Amino acid sequence: MVIRDIAGSKEFIAGDNTLLKELFNPLKDKLEFRYSLAVGRVQGGGKTYLHRLKNSEVYFFLKGTAEFTINDETAVVGASQAVYVPPGASQEVRNVGNDELLFVCIVDPAWRDEDEEILEFGG
């Protein structure tokens, strides 16, 4: 049995500027599934950089409210909602609240740095 605790996971800043704690990645952990699972957070008023992945991605929001943009569509999403991002789509998450935005992120196949392209920094 493999159990991970978010409190014991090392946080890092992902290429898109998300504060991320990766819980499972079969490319690093030799696990028998294709996807990676992480918990991300964006500070109040902050945002991710506009970026795209070669892979599909699903966000499940645990806390906060965000404007989520995929290609040319923007929607407001929050706790208990999930968003699917197709492979190759440009995406950006903007925390529209003052409190931390917290979400689970699943990438399939598993996230690799070289599969992410940053399209726009800051803003």
C-alpha cells in the first residue's frame, strides 16, 4: 500500500507559477498507472501563467473561487467543481478572491516538465 500525506510532500513552484505538491507520479514512483496527482494552490489575487500541456488535465477545486480560461473560454469556478482541460489547450487560472485557491490536479499521461509550454509570464 502506498500512502502519501500532503503535509509531508515538498512544495515547489511549477513552471506555470502554481505552488504545487506532487503526491503521485508514476515516472518518479514506479507506480502502475499513467496519471500524476498533485495539489496546487494560488495565493489570493494571484494567477498561473498562461500555459499549455501536451497532456489532458483535470482540476478539482477544494477551496476558493477562480476564473478559469481555456483557449478563448472563461468561466468562474469554485469549491466542489471540476474542470477538464484537453491536450494542447492554452489555460490560465486566476484566483479572484483574497483567500488561497486550493485544487487537486490530475494529468494524463503523467506530468513531465518538458510537456509544458509557458505562453505568457506574469500579467
